[in-house]
Amino acid sequence: MIIRSLALFDRFKCAGSACRDTCCVRDKLVLDNKTYFEYQRVIAKGDAFGRRMVASISERNGVASFRMRDNGECPFLMRNGLCELYVRLGPDRICETCRKFPTFAKEYGNYREIGCSFSCPEVLRLVLTHPEKFEVRVRENDTEPVSFSNLNAKLLPLIYPVRDRFLEIAQDRRNTLRKTATVLLKLAAEVQSVIDRKAYDELASLIAPFEAGDPMGGITGEEPATEVREVLFEKLLKLHTGFEYKRQENAARISRAYKTLRPESFEERRARELDFAWYMNNRVYEYRKWLFYLLHRDLLDVVFDGKFYPRVRFAVLTTLCLFELGSLEWKSRDKQFTPQNQEELFRNYAREIDDNPKNVARLYKKLNGSAYALPKLILALSNPIKKPTDGAAAEPLEEPVEEPIGEKAAETPAETVETPPVEQAPADEAPDGSPQ
Ligand code: SF4
């Protein structure tokens, strides 16, 4: 079997009792059979701990799970933030979910893809303090491939290089984030059309222009259309106010963001977005990490259901939505938005929206509506932001281009990069990029 994992996560170390937002608080924690069998042996001893185990585990239709406390905490989470099962029984006798989290593995025939969940604050700390590109580590072992009756074996080897190309595009800093989004959406629509026609051999020709070194792959944007972007993002944010939130403070946060945006004029929105884009000029990579995370995790699932474009649209729009939410928080925090604020925003979004199948299903369904049709999305992305200066509109300005990945970044050993370089580009160095 070929195993592909992200090299950065080799450095992951659970923060344990120092965790800011432990994963030991959740709706449900199902026990795998092997661990449950081990626990039966502990229970059989009949001591006080065994009796507590009996009281803390429920069984329904042969499936055992922990009885979570009223506040969602695991019954074995101790006051010092440590796991009592881990402390008493050792690391090998905690359930599979806890042992593996935050890593996850997905299998596709002879391939296993390993990633790490962004709902873990420590994973996000690692990701956000390493501006460099994700590096994929490939190894092979003798494990037999998993066979799936619904896997499209013809598509799998041909979609792999396409998925990898999408990951490259997401991380290519030669394009602005908007251009990246435009390229991903347009290319994904073409890939979807090829898949729908089962003309899989055409996939290679779609990514060939990128392999020749063109960051846009010959793809262009559209003429700008006034206000499309502002209307679209207002709609998207409003949609988020209707989702299911486990924590009240997160529901309140989204509704606060919407209430900040709602009364703004289109000009004010554009000015906010532009100022925030400048503020984040050297931290745009944070959004690319999110984009990469979803594309890496979800795109290969196309081999099971044939759906490629909807997954790219989901990844792109949640990324842009996080940008919008970030800019609204930045506004309400006196124009400050630290990497820690970003970690909190990403983590809460991952837990409340991305990890909640109900919210994900609703978002997928809504994004399929005419309000988010491809031509509208492309117009919204092509729409320039005009910065008002002294009452007059300045040059149409694209989102500032990030620093290219240069030799300096490559020379810096990754281990020593603790905080991303955050330098504000002076206003007079603004690139005067025009709409694509
Ligand atoms: S959320 Fe991450 S860092 Fe926190 S306890 Fe869980 S695995 Fe450890």
C-alpha cells in the first residue's frame, strides 16, 4: 500500500493538560470493540474504578459509548486536563478514536491518505506557524489494498495527479488568493465535465498547461461587475447565522459578524476588505492552508461518488468566508487580528461547521443553488476592490500579492520557524494590479 502523509504532522505533539480546547469534550464517543473488550477485563476486577467504568459506559444495539457529562466532557477527563484512562491503563488502552485523534486516514484501494484535523488547536498552531508549503511524504508498505465495491478504479490513478495539481495551485503564491480561487473553480468545472462524460483520458490535458509553468494555466477571470461580491458574501454570512452551533458563543460570534457587515455600505465593505487584505499581506498563506486542508482531505472521494466540482466549491467558499469573518473580527478588534485569533476562528469553524455533518450537508445543498452558480462566483472574485482615498476612489486594486516563496524561506530550517514573519507593506508600495 502507498501511504501519503503531510510531513509537518510528524512534529505533532498533543498539548495534553495544557490544551486550550480539549478534544475530550464532544457529543459522542464510541468505543471500538477491541478497547471495549479490554475494559470488560478491568470491570471484571470489581474494584471502585471498575464500578465507575460500568457507570460511565452505555451499550446500545451492541455499540458501546461513553456517557458524556452534561457539559459534553468525557467522564474520564480529570480536573488537571489529563485522561484518567490514559493515566491508569496506559496509552495502548484508550479507544481508537482518542488514540488516533487528531490524525485521520482515508483509504482508496492501494492508497492511504493521512491528514490531521484542524479542529485541534495544536495542529493549527503548527500549521499557522509554518508559512512554507505543505510537504507530502510518500512511503510504501506490504499492507493489502482495501477493496471497495463502489470505487471507480479507472478514475483513481488518473484523478490522483489532478488532485495533486489542485494542491499545488492552492499553494502557488504567484497568484493572489482571488486568482487562485478563480483558477480552482474554473478548472474544477472542466474536470467535472470530463468525469460526467467518463472521458477520463482527457484529465491529463486539463492540467498540462500548469505543468508547463503557467500559474493560471491559461485561465482568465471576467470583467468586473459592481457589487456582486458584496451581495454574495452577505448571503453566505447570513446562511451561517442559521447553522446549528454547539457553543452559544460561536453562534453569537457569527451573528455579531453579520450584524457588523449588514449596515455597511458597499463602499465601506470594499474598504474594509482591502484594508484587511493589506493587514494580512504576509499572512495570506494562512488561508491557503485551510484551502489545502479541505482539498487534500476531500477531493479523492470523487472516486466513490463522481462529485469533484462541489468539493472544490465548498473548499473555496469556506476559505473566502473565513477571510470575510476574519476581516469583520479585525474591524471589531480595533483592526487587530493575531495568529491566535486566526487559530481560534479556524478551530471554531472546523468544529462547528466542518465537523458537523448536518451543517456540511446544508452548506453543500445551498451552494448548489443559483445564487452560487459558477458565473456569479467568478464575477464576485473578479470584482475589484476600490480603496476610497480622501473621498475619491483610488486605482482598482487587486488583493495584494504575497511574497513569492524565495530562497530566504527555503534556507530557514523549518524547526526554527516559530512565528510567521508579519511585516506590513508600506501603503506606497501597493501593487497596482488591475482586475484579471
Ligand atoms: S485537541 Fe489536540 S492538543 Fe488538545 S487534547 Fe486533543 S489532541 Fe491534544
